[in-house]
Amino acid sequence: MGTQEVQAVQGTQEKTNKLTGLCYSFGAVGSELSWYMINTYLTVFYTDVVGLTASAISLIMLIARVWDAINDPMMGVIADRTRTRWGKFRPYLMFASPFLAIFNVLTFTVFPVKGTAKVLICLICYIGAGMAYTAICVTYGGLVNLIARDSQIRMNYTSCRAIGAAVIKMILSAAAMPVILFFSKSVGAEGTPVADARGYFWGTVVCSVIMLPCFWLCAWRCKETVVVEAPAQVKEKKPVLQSLKEMCKNRMLMITVFCVFMGAIAIMSRMSMLTYYIIYVVGSYTMIAPIFTTMEVASLIGCLLLPWATRVFGKRNWLVMLNVVIVAGFVVMFAVPANNNVFLIVISAIIGFGNSSANVCTGMLSDCIEYGDWKYGIREEGLTYSYMSFGVKLATAVGGSVTVLLLAASGYVPNVEQTEAVKTGINAVVNLVPAICIVISAIPLFWYKLDKKMMDKIRVELDERNAAKAK
């Protein structure tokens, strides 16, 4: 038996290992180095550099998400059934990351083609990046259940993950656009630098090169030491569709995935549109870095509070409280004119603090795996995290497609001064639409029942089952 399994059987106190937590956080650093560029800059890259129409971008997002509906669950099942000398999840961090780096760079490459060929190449590169990201995201998420047994310890490691993500996003918020502009050769009408194809390409190369050792360091340290055997009657392999159907019985999982989906629509679609808001409503490329950096600094503070806050208030209650904060920030930002930089920094800090809520859902998902094992005898970490992976990518596509269509409907024209009506439309897309999505995401949480008392009971009973099998 592994170390964590022996601890569970013998009843010894499990503790958070700081080095493991640090190395686990590097997985989030690698993920953000990949996803930040795609989520924040891909839409504006497609419209302002590649020259794709809103309908073409929506088509790319739609096709990619249809494929994800097949690919993500398959990846989850493949990961759950992987057996190697490195474990079942760690090999993907080690060997899929170079492919992710390659497709990241290809996604931000302008190929010398036109028309349908241009759309097709963008689609292929985007799907390739999504598949490589899925292989890593699903296995990285499921890994936390194999390095820790206790619910709060898993939440502590999840908080390390959140802190790592917040730190790198803070750095990227401050550095990404300056790096892009550094490599760019274009200037605007007033002599100010303007992001171009060269800038986006080399900015992505830099992120991808730094990304690789982060995943490898995570895989090196985070050994899969926890073993919780499934009941004998459910150990046989099942078809993917049957496993998906059975997992849908897990009501707590469905609530969490819905919350992730709606929350991701709000946050990710807003992040992809926030650049438009700053460029065309605020009227300044140079304010991109301060606003994004402020949000990430505040998010880091929220992440640092996660272990304390989730222990004192519980995961669900803290998530609801953060949702209230972020909705208030969105509404205020919409209502107040964007002509005061100090106000923009302050309200961005409030919103950034609320953005740390996404990491609470990750901790809740780990509890849902335990609950599904306890109540239904279903324990498939990879497949469970594929739900979240698919939910996040579907949310990115839905949010990206809808917002870019709303942007086009408002009368937006790339690289020109926008009318007041267009500015109002951008403001609504960036602030009001996400606020509505966050409110909707919070409604099912009132039926979420996995508090500390419940999770302690589940752990004891699963450990007793493990101990009985060990004998």
C-alpha cells in the first residue's frame, strides 16, 4: 500500500506537504501559461490580426466544442484506465505538454492563406491545442485525489494550485501585452505601439517555452500514493456512455459542474472581451496591463485566503459570498463611466478578489468524487475532471461565440474609433452579461450538501472499506 493509504487505514493524521503543494502549483502555472493567451487574446487576434469574421469565429468555436463533447470524456476514461510505472495521470503531464506547446504556437500563427483555407487552418490549430490541453487538464485535476486523502488537505493543495495560477496570471497580466508589443513592429496613428502578428506569435513562444518545465516539475514531485479500491462489483470496465450516464446520478457533481460551466461563461467571456473594453471604451492600450495586473493581485489575495475561508465558512458558503462580491463589482463597473483610472483600478481589484471563486469549485469537485464513490460506488477521477474540462471549454466557446456575435451586432469595426452606442454595447457584454451568468450559477448551490461533517463521515466509511479489503 502507498503512504497515504497506510495513513488512512491506520488512522494517523494526514498533513499538508509544503514541497508537494509547491510543485502541484506549478501544474497550474503551466496551464495558465497556455490558456491565458488563448482565453485573453485569441478573439482579438482572430478579429484584428487574422481578419476572421464574427461568423467564422463562432463556427470555429462551435465545431471545436462538438469535438470536445466526444474527446473530453474519452480522455477521462483513457486516463482512468492508464497503468504505467509513473502512475495513471503523471505521464500525461510529462509527455503531452510538448504537443500543447507546439499547438499553442500554431494557434497564434498567421498562415499565408485566404478564405476557407484560413478558417480551416485556424480550426485545426485550435482543436489541436484544445485536445492537448484536455490531456493535461483532466489528469492534472484528478491528480489531487491521488496525492491527498483528507478533504481539507485536498483543498489546501487546491489552494496551492489556485495561488500558483493567480501568481502567474498576475505576472502575465503585467507582462503579456508589453511582451507582445515589444515583439510587434506596428504603430498607431499617434505613434503608439499596436499589437501585430509577430508580437502575438513570439509572445506565445515565450509562454510555451516557460510552460514545459512547470509541468515536468509537477509530475516529478506529485507521486500517486493514495489508493482507494472500488467495490468488487463495480471494478469491471464499462463503456464510456454507461459511465457517463451513471455519473449523472451524482447530484452534487452535476451541481458543481453547472456552477463551473456558468461561472466560466461569465469569467472567460469577460476576459476575452475586457481587452476590447480597455482599448475602445477606456481608450488606452497602456491600461491593459494595470487593470489585468490589479485583478490578478486581488485574485491572489483571495486564493491565499482559501484554506482559512473554506475551513471557517465551508466551500459552498464561501463560494456564494464571493459570487455576491463579483456581481456587485460587475454592476458598479457597468454603471460608472470609464473615465477615471483610479476607479477602474479599485473596482478591478474587487472583481479580481471575487474571481478566486473558481478555485473553490475545484475543491468541491474533489469532494464530489468521494461522494460518488461512497454513494454509488463510482470512482473515476479522470472522467469526473473531464466533465469540468469540457464544461470550461464549452463555456469558453459559448461565451466566446455569443460575445463576438454581440460585439458584431453592436456595430463594432476593428481598429477604428467606436461610436458611443458601440461602447455601450461593449460595456454591457463585459459587465452585465457576466453578472447575470454568475447569479444563475449560484442558484443550484443551495442544494449542495457536502459540508465538513458529511465529508468526514464519507472518509471514515471509505477508509473502513479500504481497511476491510486490506485484511
